[in-house]
Amino acid sequence: MTCQQSFDIHSRGRGTIEITAEVARIVRAAGVVTGIAHVFVQHTSCSVVLTENADPSVRRDLETLAARWAPDGDAAYLHDNEGDDDMAAHGRNIVAGAAVTVPVGHGELRLGTWQGIYLWEHRTMAHRRRIVVTVIG
């Protein structure tokens, strides 16, 4: 059995938004008892990540790390069509990724105690992002 649904997230700009509950809802509605849920973002300047959901300082620290990996406005960047954060956002997407896959068991996401699924917006301005969830079992 395979099910696929998408939903939109409106970011407030750079930072994380937890999407675990919406992905879990889609998994439950799919009726898959055992399988996988693949969560994919249809954009190249944000990411979908699996990270700690208990301590928000983890996600703030990820921003600090990302600023070191891909700083805004680096003079070496050729691509800056949409501003100083443009190429940095694409670089952060390459490092963090556009998808995660989570096991499904007993009709539920099999996440660890401190794990959550997040959209990680890499642009400084607000954007509408499309997430595609495919449940296979």
C-alpha cells in the first residue's frame, strides 16, 4: 500500500518549524501498519531534518553551525539573484538535506524519544514551502 499527501508550511524566515504532528497524521490516515514514511521538501533553499525536539537550544545552535558552513553574503559567491542569503540557503540545503525517511510501525512513526521532524528554513524572509509525505507499507 502506498499513500502520498502534501501540505504547505508558511515559514517566518530562517529557523525551524516542527512538522512531526502533520506527518504523523498523514501516516495514521494512510492505514499502513509497517513501512516507511518519506518526507521531502520541494525547494532548494530549505531542508527537512530529524533532530532533537526537547531542547530548543539545539535548533538555535544548528543555526550557528550553518552560519559557519555557509555564511550569508560571502564575496566568493556568484549566485546572489535573490539577496545575500540566496547562495548560503542553497548550500545549507545541500548539507542538511531535502528529505528524511522514518520507519512506521503499528501505524505510527517510530521516532525516538527526543526526535522530531522539522522544516528548516534557510532564507531570512518568510516563504511558503511544500512538503510531500509518501507512506509505503
